[in-house]
Amino acid sequence: MYQQNGNILIIYVPKELDHHKAEEMKKETLHIFQKATIRYVIFDFKNTEFMDSSGIGMLMGRYRQVNLTGGKVFVTGVREEISRILMLSGIYRIVKQYETLEEALEDLSR
Amino acid sequence: MGREYDNHMKITFDSISENEKFARIVVAAFIARLNPTMEEMSDIKTAVSEAVTNCIIHAYENEVKQIEMEGKITGKKLFLRITDFGKGIENVEEAMQPMFTTGLKEERSGMGFSFMEAFMDQLNVVSQIGKGTVVEMEKEIGKEKEF
């Protein structure tokens, strides 16, 4: 579910991201952040079919964490249902979207 | 005497976060007969998830108590009522503002009520301090959507 690649953390978001799942993920990511210096966080939504505002909280939380040190948060693989939620929340003002995880990684490697 | 609705359900469940998913599945099964589009299904599931999450985090502050969920189908219309008996909301109008949250530390986005409002046709919130909160929502299925 998590893959660390230098200062990049890739989070493979589960099928459903609600408050229950977000709490779990928060604990796990905080643990990773304690052990490593993460600058960029990529949320890959490829397999995600459901998300509520807890997912927005999750994105905002990670943004706050990396923003202090000039890092960034990306979302990839977002399908229609999830895109509507992201759009409505206004999160695209602080989070950049890529079509695929590969594109995000490619852009970061430049 | 005829009933004024086509189907009715009422369930009570514990305010544990696992039940957010349970509540979504119950409502999804309940409205299946209306043949909702994927978008309508997603809208309703999100609204239910937000309402139930509010009960768990805000009303009961993670204590295990009871949440009531009632649903009615009348023609193409879904009515939902989600009730808790928790601490209540001091200022409902303020709580319904986008980005308003008392749970900043818990990484809450403050978008819960905004999503319920956006995804349902009708949202009504009544709360009493120390007594609890009732959230009522309505949505017509199979209606052209104006966004």
C-alpha cells in the first residue's frame, strides 16, 4: 500500500477511503514520516471507487506536512466519482493531478 | 388505508467507524430497486458516509453509542434520516459552512455538510445540545442533474 522511493512516498489508496480507512492510513503514514524525509507524496487512486470528505482531510494533512519544507502532494489515477469529490472540495488548488502514477514520477525525476 | 410510501427501513447500529461502510451498503441495497445511476449511487453513499462519520466523531467523540438510520422510498424519492443522541451542535448554521471544522487535529476537512448538501436535493439538520442531532436528506432518483 506504501512505497518509498527516496524522498517520494507513493500511497496506493484502497478501494474505499472513508474515515475508518483514513484513520488507519494516517497512523501508517505518520510512522513512515518519522523514519524518512519525505518531500513528495503521491496518492494513486487507480483502485479507488469510493471516497468521502475524510479523504480530503487525508490529502490536506499530508499537504501540511510536506508544504513546510517545500514539498508537494500529487493525485493520480483519479476516476470520475472521485474527481467530483476532489473538484468540489477545492483541493486542486494545493494538489496537482496527473493522469497516471508513471507521469507523476516522470515529472518528478526531471 | 394505503401507505404513503413504497418501502421503509429503520436500523440501529453502534457508532464504530467500521459501520460507516455498513451504513453505505445498507442504503445502497435499499435504493437498488430505483435503478440509480453510478453517479446517484455514489452521491448517496457519500452523503450517508458523511452523516454517519459526523455521529461517530463529533456527536459521540469516539465513544460507542447508538446511531439510528431510517429510510423511506416514495416513488422515485429517497428520504433518509440519521439520528444520534450525542452532544449536539451548538451552532448548526456555522457547522454547515464549508471548511468549518472542530477536528483540525484529527485531519477533518470540514466538508461533511457541504458534501451532503451538494449530493442530495434536500438537507435538514436539527440539533439540541446534550440531546443529539437529526440529519434528514432527500434525493430524487432518475432526475436530470443541474450542476
